[in-house]
Amino acid sequence: AQSVTQLGSHVSVSEGALVLLRCNYSSSVPPYLFWYVQYPNQGLQLLLKYTSAATLVKGINGFEAEFKKSETSFHLTKPSAHMSDAAEYFCAVSEGSGGSNYKLTFGKGTLLTVNP
Amino acid sequence: EAQVTQNPRYLITVTGKKLTVTCSQNMNHEYMSWYRQDPGLGLRQIYYSMNVEVTDKGDVPEGYKVSRKEKRNFPLILESPSPNQTSLYFCASSDRGYGYTFGSGTRLTVV
């Protein structure tokens, strides 16, 4: 069974500082990995995804994530935080098209606060 | 525009009164799924469907039903809602696992 652990339910950074949101996963097959963002009172928006191509994945709004198989990690980073980045971020894993189950399993989320 | 459409966006109902939340996608995706989101718990899968007439339980299926009679539609049915089903619900569809598109959500309150 697959699972996702997001370290830190709440991360607070200053505007202009580095954003680092941590995600570790477990999967019995090569995973597909995703980061989603949820702004207040809105749905989930895909930030980026890893589907077994390049290990460094660039997404929207200046975010990127690196797939590290040896560490079973897929941490999300952004060099310089902006006030508009304040939101909740979810890491998710699926077993992809290799298996019959496309189930997306989510972490519990990390709330990012950006201080002026 | 490619999208997943859920209705209604907001719903307040009373315990025991049957309700249906509709979900429709226009991307010809085979895979569809329902999630509920609760504070501190993230999103948990309720039911999923691999194709028409093929559905299966997710992690928290108790108290819910689904059907998949057409490829585009995947309604979520609460036969006898209870207060512990108060939650934010999301429908999603996927093309072979490469991308998941989510609806805007349905905020359900059961009193």
C-alpha cells in the first residue's frame, strides 16, 4: 500500500525567503508523485508532477520538486516566497499507469504562511 | 474547457434525508474518484471507478454509494446522511494516472 508523509503541518516563512515543504512516500511500485495547492475556499490545483521522466520537476508559480528515490522523497521548493503563495499544499502519490490502480493517496497537508 | 463539474457547491441538510452530489467530466476519462477533505486528515478516497459499471471502495466508503452508468458522470449518494459526514467533497477524474483534474468541491453540512 502506498502512503505519504508530509513533515510539518504548518510552515511559516518570511516574504523573499526559501520555501521548503517536505514529502516522503512509500510505494511498492515506481510511483507517480504530485504536489497540489489549495487556496482558501477553493479546489485543488496541480503545481507539478513526476511521472518517471526528469527527476527535477518544474511547476507553476516558480515551484519545483526533486524526486530522490534513495530517500523516497519529493520535497517542494521555491527560492523566494511571495505573499500570494500562502495556501495549503498537498503531496500525493499514485501507482501510475503500470498498475491497475490509479488511486491517488494524499498526505495530510502543509499550511504555508508567508509573513511580510 | 476541460473540467470536472460538481453540484451543488454548498449543501445544508438534515440527518437522514437522502441526497446526491453530482459529478461530470468532459475529458473522456475512464477513471473517476470521490474524496472527502477534513481538517488535519487531508483527502481520503471514498469510492473510485475504473470505467462504466466498474466501481470499488476506497478508504472511507461507509455511508456512501456511487454509480457509473455513463462514462462522464459519477454521482455520490448519501442514503441517510449523518453529522459525521459533514465535510468538503471533491470529485476527480484521471487519464491513465498521468493527471488528475479536480472539481471545485461541495461543502456539505449535515445537522
